[in-house]
Amino acid sequence: MVQDDALEGIIDHSWWFHYDMTRDVLYLRLTQHLNTETSAEETPDGFLLLRTTHDDAPVGITVVNWWKRFGSGKRPDSIAELEKQIEPWARKVAA
């Protein structure tokens, strides 16, 4: 039996995401800044907002307990179904 504990992909050629299913953590970051040095600050919503260290521009967000906070029902056991949940949420946050 093969069991994955993470899902990773690219949304609209602009946003990289990594979802750690075991820890229920979603990482979302601009693809052009995957290797950029960042610092994080907690938002009022409890997210970690990533900003570049050289100009303080926002380049990503980390959400702990993503499924618990934004999913509905039992987490899908299909990668395709989980992607259907992540992509619209990520687009909304990125807007």
C-alpha cells in the first residue's frame, strides 16, 4: 500500500503550494520567490505571512490547521479532490 503524506503543485504558473496532510499545514508561495530569503509575521487570522527580507514584499503564507479551519467534512483521500479544495482557496487568498 502506498500512502502519501503531502501534496505539492503549482497554481496558475504563479503560486507553488505544499500541503502537509499529516500536520495539516498549507504552504503557499509565489514561484518566483521560492528561494528568496524571507521573514514571517503572524496575521490577525493566525496565518504566517512571509515577506522578503530585502524589501518587505509579501511572497507567501503558511496556514496551520488548514483543513480543520477551511475544509468541510472528512478530508478527501483522493489527490485530485484535495487539489480541488486547495486551488480555489489559494486563488482567493492570493488575490
